[in-house]
Amino acid sequence: MSEEKKFDRGSALSIFGSDRREDFMALLLALVIAFGVYLAY
């Protein structure tokens, strides 16, 4: 096969330009939520 298939993660739905920035924002959001739950209980 001469064509390489690129793996698509569905980044058409992303609001960020790069996957790295999207992953970082997801991690940051998860930390904020976890900290909020920690403070609430």
C-alpha cells in the first residue's frame, strides 16, 4: 500500500488548534474540578 492512513482523533470537533493544547486544557480543567470537589467536602 502506497498510501499512509493518518489516524483521526476527531479533532474537527476541537476548539483548539493543536492536540497538545487541547490535552493540556483538559488536564487543567480536571485539576480545577478535583480541587473544587476537595474543597467542597
